[in-house]
Amino acid sequence: MSANILLHELRQNRKSILTWSTGLVVVIFIFFSLFTSFTKDAALMNDVLARFPEELRDAFGLGNLDLSSVEGYYAFSFVFCQLLMAIQAAGYGFGLLSADETELRADYLLSKPISRANVLTSKLTAALLSLLITDLVLAAATFSAIALFRGGMSYKPAAIGLVLLGGALFQLVFLSVGLLLSLLVRKIHSVTPYALGLAFGTYVLNAFSGVFQDVKLELLTPFKHFDPGYIVRYQALDRPFVLADLAIIVISIGLSYWLFYRRDIAAV
Amino acid sequence: MRVIEVSQLTKYYGKSRGIVDLSFDVEEGEIFGFIGPNGAGKSTTIRLLLSLIHPTSGSAKLFGKEIASAGAGLRKDIGYLPSEVFYYEDMKVIDLLKYSASFFDGDCSARISELSDLMELELGRRIRDLSYGNKKKVGIVQGLLHSPKLLLLDEPTSGLDPLMQRKFFDLIRQENARGVTIFFSSHILGEVQRLCSRVGIIREGKLVEVSDIRSLQQNNYKKIRVNLRGENPITTDLQGVSNLQTENGLAQFFFRGDINTILRKLAAADVGDISIEEPSLEEIFMHYYE
């Protein structure tokens, strides 16, 4: 790994870390500022929700949530955080190597006396650190929002911690799959549509999986694998899914090294 | 010592041609010109030497080492100036140059300030605010700051004004005087003629000729222009005559062969005026592309 590339990439990511962290903090605080009014009418709320068609509740991930508990409410709001986290991680993944090529800086970097494996390792580490910083900000925002708004209600910090840990692994899936996909196409002209496509695509797949109950499309999407509702209810990660995802992460990254090593860097 | 050895190097991008069966050598301390029109395969050749792309077949050595197996360390002694220069747009020039220097051993800061003074490059400006010519200057400085032993220059002068071009050529000559080998690709023949000792001509991916600049000019063609008052004895039937143009008694043509055959022909004619010149590289070059 090269410290100079790592530092350079982290510096390049400064704005994006700030933007996504702010976004997550805002989401958490907006949701939790409404928590008190939610719990006040919790019985009513749960009653209303119970009247909704089951498919609709599933589509919004409300199927097995108790919105009157801190954990349940957090799981409900965390789905929106996941959407942002997926976009951020997929963006890093798609852009990790392709941005240099699109903006024609790849010739600059790769003509330096440094191996491609080294370049990829350094950039990957920078992306992982960027995600880690974002996740730490999210964790800090989570626990301060809960402390501020829980109104004396008790909760299980371990469950919240597990949701956050799941979130971090969830991001790795998007990072590694985005990276692999970026190396499978000849040229990515703009990272944003790819990142949004992957994030929203998998999100919608999860949402709709509740609607078409026979077709098990949800098996494909990390939104299902890391369903915060499940994690809160069982106080555990959905192990088979998570193991499968870990395998996907390892395989995607391994393949990416191989593809990048063999790649013809696109010129003008 | 041979700094560059290219042997039967071939590159296809899918089905489209990059270069085909290219073989040539560049000796240490040479300024080698690589001429061809856009799309001939000049950039492809340079980018193959840098392992930015991988050959379909054939091989190349730099400093006597196979590029395919030598590893990244080989590029320590190479300075590269791409034809299109793009960098991190939001960086300041000085930060980009420092970042470039961080890939090499030793302190390059003295060299950075020396080179940017020479090229009149403002170090405090952001890359995105620079004109094309100024970006090119950044490219020149970052290609030279680690004092490489081999310079791969891909159309280095495009975007530079004539004054800067001259400074740049002086710089290249200075580097060359220190023993640096220079591989200079261009489609502008005048500059190659001024700078290079040897030249390779590439056309549609194939090397048409590798030759001394002098012998290319001297041994081959003469450009003859003659003003005739009477009948014109020169025709294209005559062996060695090409590109004949006649207009109002003025005949202009290229001649290759024993000059006496032409002089005897002309001695019999009524000649008003005559000039026999070395053709410019440009004119020779056009000949290869007919």
C-alpha cells in the first residue's frame, strides 16, 4: 500500500464524507424529533398500521416493527439511512478506478513506478476509511439522538449496535459489487447513475418482495439481508445471508484485482 | 546501450487496429522522432511501453528489461507526457507536482521550482482554472521533475505557443545533453526535423521507415524547380521523377537517382531559372502517405 495515494484519495473524499455524514445525521435527527409524538399515540399508530394491507406494510418494511419502542422506531428510520449508505458505498465502488479513467487521469497515476495491485489496495483502503468515518458519525448521531429524544424509555444499546454493524457490512457489499461492475464495462461515463441504479434497484427489489410473495427476489438484495427490523427483533444478524454477502465481498474484490491487473486503460 | 527495444509489437483493440508488427530500437542518448498522422498508432506504442495497455503479441524492452515481467520499478526512470493532459481539477498546481514527486525517491522540490520558473508556470493556481497550454506545462514539469533517463513525449508541443515551444525544445536539448534518451511523437514534421537525430515513420499502425533524418533528406529526394522558356523535356516517364507539376513554363518535381540524368536533360533545354533543394521532411513525408 502507498501512503501517498491513500492520503490523496482521502483528501479527494473529504467533501463526499462530509455530505453523506450530514445527510445521515439529518435523517436520524428528523426521525427522532418525531419520536415523542409517535410514542404518545403509539397504540393508535400500531392500530392504524394493523389496518393497512399486509403487502403495503411489508413494502415499507413495517411488517414486524413495533414503532413504539426505541429499537423498532430506529429500525424503521434506519432503512432510509441504508438507502443513503448504499448510494455512497456504490458510488465509491463504481468510481474507485473508473473516475480516473473517465477523467483521463489514469495515464498520470499508472505511469508512475507503482504496481496496479498497490494502486487498488491504496484506493480501496481510502474508500474503506471514508465509509468507516461516515459510519462512526452515524453511530454518534444515533446514540445522541436516542439520548435526546427517547423520553425516558429504555432500550437495548446492543441491538442498535448490531444494526449499525450490519450497516457497515451492508456498505461493503455495495462497494465491492460496484467496483467489480465498474471493471466489467468498458467505460463508465458518470458514476452517479450507476450508483443510484444499484442502490435504488436493490431497495425497490426488497420493497416489492413483500408485494409479490411467491417470487423470492428479495434473496438478491442486501436490503433484505440486512433488514434492520429482523436484526432488532432477533437481536442477531441474518446469518446465512450475511455469510453469503461476505463471500460476495471477497469474490468481488478478488476478481477486481484480477480484472484491473489485466485491464487496458482507456485513453481519450 | 539500447534503451528501447520493440520487437514485433502488435496491438488490436478488439477488431480495430492499434499497431501491427512494430519493430525498432532506440539507442541511449538519442532523440528519436516518431511521426505519423493522428490514429497511426503513436499513442498506442507509447502506452504499450508504459504498460498502460497490454500487447496482443510481440514484446518490448526498456533499459534491457522485458516490460511484461519487469514490474513497476521500471517506470522510475521514465518521464511521460501524455498527448492530452488531465489531472485532479480541484488541486493546486504545486500540490499536484508534490503528489507527483511523492512517487519517486529523493527531493524533487528544487527541480520543480527550476522547471516551473523556466516554463513560467504559476504554482498557486488551481488546475481547473488553467488554459490548455498551461495544463500542458504542468504535464511537462511533472514529466521531468524526477530527472528521468528516458522521456516519452506524446505530441508534447500541442497547445504551447511558439515562444514556449522554443523554451521546451531548449529544455529537451539540455536533458539530452545530460544523456537522457528522448522518444518524441509528433505529427508536425518541422519540429521533428529541428530536434531529432533519427526518425521512425508510422502509417496505419505499421512502421514505414526508420532512418537518419539526414539520410532521409539527402540520399533520397531533391526538389527541383525550373523555369523553362522553351519546351519542357521533363516528363514523368523519366526514371526517378515524381510529383511533376507544370504551370506557365514552371516545372516543379521531386527527383531521386543520379542527378546527372536530369542535368543533361535540362542542359539541352532553354532554362530561365533553376533551383535544386533538399525537400523538407514535410514533403518527404507526404510522399510516404500518397
